[in-house]
Amino acid sequence: MKIVTVIQSRMNSRRLPGKALLDLRGTSALQRVLERIKPSKYVQEIYLATTADPSDDILEQWAAKNGIKCYRGSTTDVLSSYYQIIKKTGADGVVRITGDCPLIDYEIIDKVFEAFLAGDCDCATNTTPPTFPDGLDVEIFSSKAIEKSQQEAKSDFEKEHINVYIYQNPGIFKIKNVTNEENLSAYRLTLDTPEDKKLLESLIGECEKSGKYCHLKEIAEILKNNPSWSDINAKHERNQGYKIGY
């Protein structure tokens, strides 16, 4: 089974423009995402999905520099970009990772992969409902689910998100949800505001002290040992399963 991993990103984000290449302690957010997914047992072919807007030329250059493929599509119809990547690659499914998750954990990616590869589902996810922190979201969709969504989705909202039509039609699509042993969904580890950046840099600084890959278990321990840190970005609410556009 061929599954392509798609990192979804753009420079002209709504709340924090340029966040894709925002510096986090010497390394860009997007670079950190790439480095943290590469150790996965299952991640092989990687695409960067971005827009055809000139502001994203720099992201295409970043992809080329890092040896990954790039697909540039509509600024509003993100669903069509995934559909075109499937057609281009002949993939049986796609993994969706967003570029604002610089602490994404490959162990979590592998758990979602294993749920998907076990079969009998159109989508494997860890977001419905979430038990992992915001910013460690992983979704895998079958090519058939994306193709049906492409054919049936009508509204702009459904086209702007690749998951909306699928999640809103559980009678059509079978969805598997992967849960964490401990519900850590209250933690916010995504990059969408200046407060998020402040928290992420603090966490990255602590993680880098060990010189080892910092998994969710270690990140959660740092947050528990520094309870005031999670207050830094607590005022920002989690998107309910839907990341807006890129």
C-alpha cells in the first residue's frame, strides 16, 4: 500500500503570517516538522502542499532544498490539492500533517498509521475526539475518501478543509480514532500566535538539553514540571478538528 505524507503549509497564514519559516531557536518551524516526521517507520514519499500564490515561492524553494516534492494549488480549495497529489502519485492514501506542528511526534504518526493499515476504515485520526495536545494532530485518509469528497463537497468550507466532508458524514465514511493513554488535549503545542511561539521555544529549549528526540511523554513531563508555561497560550482555543486552510 502506497501512502504519501503531505505537509500542508503556506506563508500567508491568517493569524501569524510567515509562520512556516518562523525561527524557533535557530531552526524554522517547517524544518522542525520535517525532521520530526522522518524517523517514522512508515513515512516514505513526502510532499509539501502549498499554494500558487507568489508568497509561497520560498516554500517551493525550501522543499527543493530539502529533497521533497512540492505541489502548488488553490489558496482556498485545499481538498483539490490533495486530490491532485493522489492522482499524480497513484497513492492509496495520504497522511495530513500541518506545518504549524513543530513538535509533531513520529511515534504518534506510526500509531495512526498502524490503525489505518489494519484496514476497515476510510480515515484514521487522533482528533475525533482529541486526547493528544493540539499540535500533534495526525490524519490518514484513503484515496477513495478523498476522491469522494472531491466529487461531493459543495461548500467553500468543505473545499477549504480536506477533513470536513469526511467527518460530517460518518454514515458514509468509517473513521478510526487513536487515543492517548492520558488525555492531554488541553495542552496547546501548535504555532498560530506569538504566545504559541513563546511556549514552543521554551519547550524546544528544554528538549534540546537532553540531545535526544523529545517524545510526547517527555514534553508532557516538562509541562507538568512547569505548570505556568501552559498558561502562556491558554487563551487561544483549539480548532475543533478543522485547521483553517493551510
